[in-house]
Amino acid sequence: MAGDTLTVKGYIQHHLTNLTYGKLPAGYERVDYETGEQIVLTEDTWTFAHGGEEAAAMGFNAVHVDSLAWSFGLGLVFCWLFRRVAVKASSGVPAGMVNFFEIIVEFVDQNVKDIFHGRNPLVAPMALTVFVWVFLMNLMDLVPVDVVPELMLLLGVPYQKIVPSTDPNITLGMAVGVFFLMLYYNIKVKGFGFVKELTLTPFKHPVFIPLNLFMEVVGFLAKPFSLGLRLFGNMYAGEMIFILIAALFSGGIGWMLAAGLMQIGWAIFHILVITLQAFIFMVLTIVYLSQAHEDH
């Protein structure tokens, strides 16, 4: 990965490439990963992509295996940790891990009480899940960029991105989930009032219905896109900086000390970034669901 055969450009591109599984069309020319020979596929083939060009050729049906595996795995870690703490919880004075998790639960619960103005038992548990899950995905950004990819390379896995929130498919996927909840509760709570809200806001006169509808629909659709892209953009930029700093280690002994200090400094600052991004995603989710429950 960071070996002598890779240029800095190749090193960066490698670390930004997902482990992608998809279908290559018949007639596609590719280099065999094991033998290095040029081959032409005689039929449509489901396989792992050997680089960004093959991933692009796979089209929409391609799956980022690493992003899905790490996101689901971290979700299971979240469930296991909270269940383990819940079993130990008692009516006495909390201590240790139980106390820490109670602080998180109370923090999220207070934010829901302050922001959400409706009555829905789903919102608080979902807000807690969103906050902790996104935080765990962001936290993977603090793992040194070469450690896991190098270990996976020894197992024959050519690419491995371990920060799911640097993949727009993951962040936009979560945002789309929030969007469908927004749509569902808007219709459930407001009924026909939701149509009136789209067509008679902000201008009340019927002549402005097309303009109102256009502005309201664009604003409604912009919410999930901004929610997903904000998280992706911030985490992708942070990961890029880690990779660029790591690339400095190839510049010789003179750059190693400076690169090491920059890695430590950026990691310390990034702790704030990963926590803040998880908090923002949670708060905006609560805000959007609160708006869906506000029947005027």
C-alpha cells in the first residue's frame, strides 16, 4: 500500500478506493489481479473491482462491501455495548461504564425534550441510535490509515476503507431513511394539511400555488441531501488530511517527525469534529421530525 512501487498519487487513490463488488459487462478488458495478464471477459461477470475504473464500469448495482460491513459491524457493537450496560443497570448509584452510558442517554433525552414538540416514543431511541452509531463510524477515522488496509492486504483483500461516514452511499442512505420518516409523519399527523402546507406556504393566494409547490418541494428534498452530504463532506475531508499527512512519511527522516506531530495534532482536533458531526446529524434528525409533527 505504502510500498516503494506506489507513488504518492497512487497511495492516496488506493486509500480512497472502496472494496467494490459488482457486475462487469461482457467484453470488458481487465488485468488479472493474481497473474497480471490482460484478459477479456466473455460474459457478464460478478466480481470484486480492481480499482476505481472497474468500480465505475460496474455502474449503479455495485456494492461497497467494506462500507456496509463496517457500518453493520459498528451497529452491532452499539447494540452489544448498550445491552450489556442495560443488564448491569440498577436503581442504585451508577458507576463506571453504566454511569458513562447514562450520561449519554440523559444528554440525548434532554435534546429530544428541548427540540421535539410532538409526542412520539420512537424519536428518543432513534436519536440515541443515530448519535452513537454515527459517532462510532466517525471514530474509525482515528485508526491509523495504513493499519487495517495493510492487514487486509495480507489476506488478499486489495482495498479497505474503514470509515463508513466517508462514503456518500452510507451517509445519504441514512438521510434517505430520515426523509421517509419525515414524509410518513407529515402525512400521518397533518393529513390533507400537508398538501395545504406545500401549496399555500408562504403565499396564501391560489395563484401562487405552482410557485409555493416548487419552493416547498425543493426545500423538503434539500433536507435529506444536506443532512447526508454535510456528514460525508466533513468526514471525507478529515480522512483526506490524515492520508496526506501519512504520505509525508515517505519523504524521508526529515519529514517523519513533522508528520508524526501533525498526525497527533489533527487526531486531537478531529475528536471534536467526529463528536460534533454525530451531534449535528442527531439534532437535525430531531428537528426534521419535529417539523413533521407540527400541525398548523
